[in-house]
Amino acid sequence: MEDTKIKEKAIIRKELIVLKTYPYSDPSPIPEFGRLYPYNRFDGYTNKSIEQTWEMIVMENNHIKIWINPAVGGKIWGAIEKSTTREFIYFNHAAKFRDVAMRGPWTSGGMEINMGIIGHTPSCSAPVDYKTIENEDGSVSCFIGATDWPSRTEWRVEIKLGKDAAHFSTKSWWHNNSCMSQSYYQWNNVGIKTSGNLEYIYPGQHRLGHDGVPQSWPEDDEKRKISFYDQNNYGEYKSYHVFGAYTDFWGCYWHNDQFGMGHSAPYDEKPGKKIWIWGLSRYGMIWEDLLTDEDGQYTEVQSGRLFNQSIAASSKTPFKHRSFLPYTYDTWEEHWFPVKNTGGLTYGNQQLSFYITVQEGNQLINICANESLDDHFKVFHHTKEILSTQLRMKAMQNCSFGLPYPVKAAELLVTLNDSIIYNGPEQHTVLKRPTKLSKDYNFDSVQAHCIQAKEWERQRFFDRAITHYQICLDLDPFYTEALSGLAGLYFKQLKFTEALNLLSIVLSVDTYDPEANYLYGLVNERLRNTADAKDGFSIASQSVEYRVASFIALAKMLLREGQIEKAYAYVKKARLYSPDNLQSLYLSIIINNLKGNKKQSMLLIKQLLHTDPINYLAKFELNKAEGIPLDKITVSELPYETYTELAAFYYNVNLYSEALKLLEAAPDYAMVYLWKAYLYSLSDSKTTIASALEKAVAMRPDFVFPHREEDITVLNWAISQHNAWQFKYYLALAHIQNLRREEALSLLNSCQQLPDFYPFYIVRANLKEELQKDGCLSDLKKAFQLAPDEWRTVLNLSNYYAAHEDWVQALNITSKGYKMYPDNYYLGLKLAKCFMHTHKFEQGIALMTNMTVLPNEGASEGRNSWRETHLLCAFNALEDKNQEKATHHINMARTWPENMGIGKPHHVDERLEDYMQLICIDHENKEERKALTDKITSYRMHHKLSPYGILDFISIFLMQEMGDVKGAERILDNWLKQDPDALPLKWSIAFLKGNQQELAELSQQKVPVKEVLPYEVPFEDRSFPFVKKLHSIGLFNKHTHLATMN
């Protein structure tokens, strides 16, 4: 559709679009401590759709059309090239929310923007703030933005479409508004379809895993050309972080469609490029139906600020995590564009895309314009000019030129108006950046422990970080990096005196240490040692890293003291080094107001709203200046947090009346009333304190998760004014998050049994369990008593009984809960496990046959229960000498019913099932027995990289029985190298040595449960109990049931 308006300029509008929607629901009122806090999880998902109307922002010109959904994280829902109507960003016609993201809900397709700690970020399925703009040059913009509450960082993205461009841009800003370093993670995830002979054109020499381990690209070690989607039909999920080329481009091309898409950004801004593939077995392809209805399978192509999305294991490689320095910001810009009729893709940017190919023996360069061109185009082979022409093209037009002789793209240089746009030799240069850490590196060194501590800190695993800093200081009490690192964590925990003691040691070693001086300033400021604080910030300001942060800290201190001119001098210093720093801009606006420079303040406000139309402080100050009552400044998911955050900024510079004006406009919320009461106490409104406190008490405590340093100040004050249990509960939550667990438990215990709020008792029970205190069970029972119809109280109580091996009680409580909630698969899975552990196998199988599990990414609990229940049935049949029944259940254990929430992978290790099958086969059936025996004993020849575990014992046992002692020893040696302390390994060695006493002792021990960190694929040796059971019933007696091989 073309109209006159679109011919003249790009247009932007709101449009109501009806999508088949599978909504999410059931927000959890139980706090998620750790990396996610103060966000809550959502636990309700459905396979029943509704027709839901979504208000989307539509941007279009003659060439492309883009949809943006502000209600779902500001996701660019899809984008098409209009002449072909083909999608270059996947448009999902079903909004199918599934439990994939940090908080749970996530939808596939579109372009998702992630800034924070890890993908998919907490705001990815929540409403974000947005503003649409028609620009003077005929282009249009949609600004989207939100705050990441755990880090108190704020992000914005301007999505911009030119009036005659076949590309759009995303310009991003990310501000760390906190006084401390924060985690740093930024990736844009773009969904595209997989059908159509898809090729990923990703310049590079290596592909990094999440673990930082490099492998080859674009071919793998088996010479599969994995840059083509269809060549990835092996293994499971794929994460390829392509690396090793200096380039500003990557793209994709669907050869069957003669269509593609591309991305362009300066290498310094976006060095990371990733491909995500669900996997082509049912293990991955099950997600096609889980995430869409009719649009088909998708893959993700991603751009990142780092080389890879690091997991914990990546810390052992060069590819570590990053920090976001205090009071700093980052900005970057990217371009996204379609490509058509080029036959492939060699390179592209916002001006044009081209492909160098051979057709009918002729070397050609095929071009697709991404905007109107009247430019001189040249191609050089080495230094020789081989093509020179004037390009006169409209956007999305194609043209083709012959080259005089065969050349390789890697040898070419391409210019547009004498500016190099493609440098083949440079792009194909193998970068020498190290991809591996030296094998001589000592991971037990002081430096290694300090780096590991920083790595944990950057991932928000603060307890682990503290442990490693302390190990480091045990080795070297004067290791300054560790002293400063630990002091920083103590500061976050509000342990100011302890932090100061550590920092004093650092400054006794090096009085100019930048980080130590900055932290010394912060800590002394909190302890009200004003001169020492200014001393610390002043010396820290001499370093590049902490200069701006120190100037801002000094400006705030001086502003609180009423020294406006001195404060302004430091603000100007901060702006000199970082002109667009939000904190210094805010202070400039405020100080100009205080000085009476209203015009200058208004100028700054309007400049800020021009670059950031969403900006909350600018909107507030504008309304205040114009005498207009404060309108709603946010439509984001947690509006009370936005108002409180801005109020905290004003509070921190002693502008209490402005903070109160903001909070008067905020939605009703317990912490809002507590803040108001506290601010009343600091101003002239003391008569309203009691009323505000009582309103805070009257508010429901659901979803009240205090997380700011300032919140803790407010709560400490509130507890001194009022004895409400809610205030103690809120403060306890903040203390738990800050790892001050004993203090938290003391507060919770002081509430006794007064609260009538079930999450209180679950929080206290979990804390008692963690601290190994009595009373956990009684609190879980109290929670259940208060809310017997709430499934979370049922599951928490059931989990307690299960953890303490009281499966009868677990079965009793879970059965009742499941009757109330027959569609709740959390309870259903628990009930299946209870049936298994209470030997009610047939009931468990019947339950699992008829239930439907909507999975989360990587979930396997349902299939584990299915397999293990059938294996236990098979054991019973074996003991009863019923081989036919045993065989039936063994065969059922091999199946992967998809209603249990997971599909079958390409490779499944079935050596346990094979061995049990071997036991069942008649001794006369030598051919089948030999086939099974060969399958078990040859397993490691075909699967060298799979984790070693108890199933290798079965291979070793049979190989020894068959006389292949060397082969058995080789497997055992490799197992020892992988994990010499593994309990199944020790058990196996005891068996092989015939040490019955040790075998009996080891059989009583449980395999320790390892914490699974984000992105890590856990290996659970779940077959160990079954192998022990086989042994206990005499099915590893030598020569009794093995096939004769000769």
C-alpha cells in the first residue's frame, strides 16, 4: 500500500492488532533473592489461546514496514520489505508466552533488546515506556526504554526509519545511575525464519561457546558447513558466537527465496555476533509448536557488546564478564536492512549490499541498494582498479556488473565516493587476539582467585565473590585488588566500617589507588566523615575511570551542604569529560533552578527531552516549571519504582519537597507511603507522618521488595516509629538480598506468628533451612494453614517432606493440592515423583500419560520421572522373573513423550536400558545379545566428548568380561581425568577391585547436587541409583548372563 503521505515522508502511527495470544499469569509474591531481585517470577502459562488486541507502533515508508510492541518489552515485533512482502525480521502471528526468560515469560520472533545481567532480561515481556516522534527531515522515531531495577541502570533505544531508506537504525543509550559498578550484558536478539535454505554470513575464524571455548567456523571439525542452517542437523541447541574478524557486518540469506537481511555497526560498538539454533532433533523442534502456531521454526541472529554470552566456565578463558563503571553511560548505533535478488551476500551496510559470484563463467558483483544512491562505486583487486561506475539507484533496486577476471572477495577493496566500505583483505585477516588461556596459568594463585571473585561479582553471585576475595586475602593479606573488591561488596551490604578498614589497608600500600580512593570517599560519606570523603573523591578524580563519578559525588555532597556554586563547578567538570552523563545533566537542571537561572534550566530540560523524550526527571521538571500538575510519567510495569527512584535522587541532594511532589503522584504502594512518612519527618509536615505510616500498614505486602540503600534507611526509621510486622518483614527482605541473613532472621523471628501473610512464613522457613535453624517445617505448615488453596504453599511443604525423604507425607499433601489444581504441572510433576518414590508406579504412569507440561528451556524433570518410573517397574519385573513385562517397561523408558515437556535429542545414552534389555534376552538369542553388547562396549568410540558417568562402568564391566582389558582401562583413565572425585567413579573402582566393604559404604552415600548456573548444561548421573540396584539384586555377577562372543 502506497499513499501520498508515504511518498513524502515516513509515517508512524498506533495500530490495534489482534493476535492469537497464550497469556502468562500467576505472579509469585515470594521474593526471588539473588540476581533477579526485586523482580518477581510469573508461573502461569497455558496452551489455550485467546484473541487479544495489542496496541503496536507501526513505522513505514515506501520500502519497509516495522511493528513495535511497547507492551512486550518494546520488542520490534516484525519487519517486512514491502515489494516482496517478505519478513526480514520474523513476525510471530501468535503471542505465545513460555517460561524461558529470567522471570519466566518470553515470546519468540521479532527483535528483543537486552541490557542488564543476562538474556532474556526482566522487562522483555513487560510494558516499557515509549514515545513516538515525527522528525523534521521526514524520518520517524520510536523511543523505548526501561530501568533494570537490580542494577538501577536505565536504557533507551531510538528506533528510527528514514523517509526513503530501506533500512532502519537502533540507537541505544545505557546509563549506570548508581554510585557502584554494575553487571554488563547487552545483546539484541533477532528472530528470523529457518526455511528457505538459510545461510548465515558471519565473517570470522572461530565460534565461541558460552563457555568461551573456541571451535572452527564456518565449518566444524567434521567438515560440515555449519554456516548453513540445514547442516546443523546433529547435536542439540547451538550457540555460535562467531569471532576472529575485524568487520562491521553480518547477515543472512535465504537462497530459495532470493532474499536476505543484514546488520551493520562499527566494530568498536558491536563486536559480538551470535547465532542461536534450537536444534533440529525433536529436542529443539518441539519449540516450534510451543512458541508459534503457523509461522514455522525460527532461529536467532544476535548482535552484542561483548564477544560471547559468558557462563561461569568462560571465566577460565580469555572471554570473561565485564563491569559497568559508576555514573557512566554507553551509546552505540546499528543498522538493519533487507536484501533481495543478489544471489547471496558478501557484504552490506545502510547504503548497499552486494554479492560477488560466478554466473555462466562470468564474475559478477550483484548490488541491492539500501537507500537512494547517486554515488561513484569502485572495486579494486589488490591496488588495481577493476571497476568504476556511477551508481544511480533507488532503494531496493538491483544492478549487476561484470568483473574482468576471476577474483576472491577476500582480495577486493570496494569504495563509495572514494570512501572504503568493504576491505576484503582486512576483513579476512585472521586476528591474533588470544582465544585460549595458557595451560601454565595457575588457577590457585592470588591473582586467579581475585579475578574469579570479580567474575562472580560481575554475575551478581556476591556470596561466591566474597568467598574468593577472602581466599585471595588468606594467601596475601595486602593484595590491594582483593581488598578493594571485598570493600566494594561490603559497601553494597552497608557494612561501612568493615569496608573502611579494608580500604585503609589499600591506601597504606598505595595512597593514589583510584578504586580504593573512590570507595573510601563513598564509605566515609556514609559514615559522615565529610572531610575524609571529599579527600577520597578528590584523589580518585585524578583517574580516568573514576573522574566523572567522583565529580558527581563531590557535587552532591556540596549541594547537600548548600554550597551551590562549588557544587556547580564540579558538575561542569563532570560535563566537560562526559557531556551526556545523566547525573550531571540532572544536577545542572536542579542547580540552575536553585540559582534562579530558569531559562538555562528550561533549555537543558528541552535538550534532554529532545535526545530522550521518555526522561522522567525532565518531564517532572518541565511540568513543575510550567505550573502543570504532574501527569503520569511512566507506563512501565512497576510505576511505583520509577517514582521512588526519582524521589530518591532528589532526597539524596536534600530536595525533600520535590521528592514529596513526585511521591504524591505515585500509585498507592506500601514503600511509597513509607517514603512519604520519612520525608515528612525531614520537612515541616510532621503531622502527616502517622497517617502515612498507617496507610503503609494497611497496604497489602504482596510484591513489596525493598532493594535500594535508601529503602533500608527509610525502613530502619519506620521500625523506630511503628511496631508493624510488615516493616520488619520488608527490612528483612532487603537484608537477605544483602547477605545479612542472621539480622534478617532476627527481624522475622521478632514478628513471631503475627503475620497473616503466607509468603512471610515461606521466606522465614527458607532462611531457617539455609542457616540450619529449627522451625522450618512449622513455618511451612503455617503458610499452608493460612493459604491451603494456594499451590505454592502445597509445593513448598511437599518439597520439604521430599527433601527429608518423607515421601508418604509429600504424596499426601501433593495429592490434595493436585486435586484442586489439575492443570498445574508443577504439582503434577511433583505428584509423579511422589508416586515413584512410594512405589505407586502404575498411578504415576497413568498420571504422566495424561498430563501436559509446558516446559522451560532445558527442562527435563518430566521425562526423568517418566524414564525412572518405567525402569523401576522393569526392576520389579526382573525380580519377579517376568522378562516380558520388564522388556515392555524398558522399551517405554526409552521413549520421549512430548506431553512431558521435552523432545528427544539426536543422541541419547541408553546403556542402562541396553544392559537391562541384555538381561532379558534369552541366552539362545546370541545375535541380538551380541548386538547389544557391542553397542554398549563401543559407545566411547562414537561419543568421546560426552560426560563420563556410571554408564561407563557398564561398558568397562562388559569389556573386562569380554577380555578387552586395555579398552576398559582407557575408559577408566578418561573418567579419572574428567572428575577424579566423582562418587560413581569411586564406587566403580571399588567394585572392580572387589573391595566389598568400601563398596557397601559408598553405596550409602548420595551424589552431591551441584548448583546449575545460567546457560550451563547440567550433567546429572541419574543412572547411578539404578546401577547400584542392579548390583544389589545380583545382576553384575560375572558370566551369568553375558553373550558368548566366540
